[in-house]
Amino acid sequence: MFVFLDIGFTLLGGPSQGPAGRLMKHLGLPLDAKDPLNHLLFDTPLEKPEALADHIARDYGLKKENILPFIAELWDKQVHEAYPLPGAVAGLQRLREGGIPFGFISNIWAPFLAGFARCFPREFKECPLFASYQQGVAKPNLELFLIALRHMGLKPQETVMIGDTYEADMAPALELGMKTIWILTRPDKERFDLVDVLNHQKTRPHQTLASMEHLHPDQVVTLFSPSA
């Protein structure tokens, strides 16, 4: 038995507008820049703001020296704007006390991962972590899950995926045969998937919780009982 958890808005909160949106607004980029920017942020091993500025300057015909100050500021904000969501610290501690090992599979970029390290220093140091920007692939691509499973020597049926997003967390985990716990931190964002699940148009996760405050080890153990 092993638990994988998403990070952003499962454990860690931040600004309502993501980094791609903030970059687009400040730099005056076109609407169709959002998907390429998200791929750049979450699929590319960029460790410093200068590297991100290089890519954006080249891709959109901008001068690096003009955009670097804002990118450096955004980078720093993403480190310090991150905060633990209610119940997240206690939920992980309950898993630890229950003897349930856990790690992380997350679509995340370098500064927000630094924010996670600041807010969850023990977990960052001790637990396996598979960050999209380090692996070069992001959820819902199954490959990020498969990388984690191969590295840990686990079969999907031996694991649980806990996350706040149906499309990125629940759907690929269910496809692979993992157990699933859907954390509805942002139910309004998930409303269309909720409707599809309720109407039996999408596969129902094994459990659904309002937040990490409601996660207890016995709920994880129950997923592996013969009747589950």
C-alpha cells in the first residue's frame, strides 16, 4: 500500500490566478499563449527565472532585459505566496502515524515546489516526489504516473492517488487501476466533472472528501479491503 498525493490545491494553496495567466496579463501575450506557457512552466526543467525569460523572449519576440524583472518577481512570489491548506499538515501526519507511506505526483514548476519545501520541509526531504517540470511530462499524461510507479517498484493496484482535480488526478489514476480519493478543495472548478460523475458519464472515484481535514488512515486502508 502506497499513497501518492497531488500538491497544488490538494495540500498547498496559492493565488487564484496561475503563473501562465499572470505572465500573459503582464507581458501582453495573446490568449492562445496559455497552453504553450503551461507546457513551458510545467514540462520544462527550468531552475532559474533567467531560463524562463530566455524561452519567453525567444518564443514571443520580446527582449529578455525587459521581461526578466517581472519574471524574477513572479518567481519569488510563487515561493512565498504558497501556504498549507487547512488540514493538510495534520492529514499527512495522520498518514505517517498510521504507518502509511506516501509521496507526491504533481504538476508543478520550480518556485512553487520551493514553496512546498518551505511549508512542508519534512515531507520535501523525506518523501519521494515526482514533479512534472523535473520529469518533463505533466498530468494527465499517464507517463508521469508510470515514472513514479516504476521508480517505486509498485503496481497501480497497490497505490492510491489523492488529488483535487478530476481530469489531472482522478481520470488517469483510474485508467491505470489505482485507487482514488478526490479532494474537492475547489468544487466550483470541478463542477462539470462532478455533474458527469453524478450522471454516470465519468467513472466515480473510490472516495470523495471535502478537504484533507477529513482524510484518515482508515479510509485509505478500507480501499484495499476485499469488499472495496
